Amino acid sequence: MSNINIVVLVGRLTRDAEVKYTASGTPVSKFSIAVNRSIKRGDNWENEASFIDIVLWGKKAEALNKYLLKGKQIGVEGEIRQDRWEQDGKPRSRIEIVAKNIELLGGGNSNGESNQSGDTRQGSQDSKPSTQSYERYNDGGFSDDIPF
């Protein structure tokens, strides 16, 4: 029997991504997103946020860093991982998503602004992400512009 471990989320960054490097020089970016769900309380529908930690490794971490800004909406595809350790003699754990693909979606940056005409492709002169287009970064490092 095989195991399936695939997670797909859409949410907004709760802080700017931060790239660090391992001792061997591998880039790693860590950030978190807020994912909302609607729940009914009495006669009213309310949004409830879950805060999810995301880890992105390698060249993608460096390439996307300037676009992963607080408030930016992104799509994440990856797998769930659980870190376990002991602290003060007590077992601890943390769940995080190891991203394989990131999609830059619409709107927002750390100033609550959005850019209607920018381009999010690598090498673009405009450093602000676009709210009208997105770029998909996948294992091949190319954009996926399929109309369906």
C-alpha cells in the first residue's frame, strides 16, 4: 500500500519570506500563510483563519523571495512534514508544509498596496507583484500559461 502526502493551499502571507542558507550553501525560505474557512455560528457566517508554516528549498527560494511579501496571496502545493524534538525534557513537534510548487496569485504587499500593471516573471524590471497575472514556478523553472 502506498502513502499519499499532497497538500494544496491558497492563502495570504502573514510576513515577508526570509531566505537563509544551510552550512552547505543551500537556500531555504521560511514563511507562513493564513488560510481562511467559513464557519456558521448561529445565524452568521464567520471567517476563521489557520496559520500554516511553509518551507521552500533551493533556487526557487531565492527566485521567489522578492515576491513573497506580507499580504500577498499565493497557492502552495507540497507535502506535510512533522518535525520532532525534545526541549526541556518534553517532546515537541511542529507541522509544516514543504513546498514543491508556488503560484503567485493576486493582490497585496507589506504596505497593503497592489500593482495593477506589474509583471511577476523572473527578470522583470518591476519588483512589485502583479494582481492581474501570476507566474507558476515548478520543478522545471518555467511558467505554465495554459488557458484552462
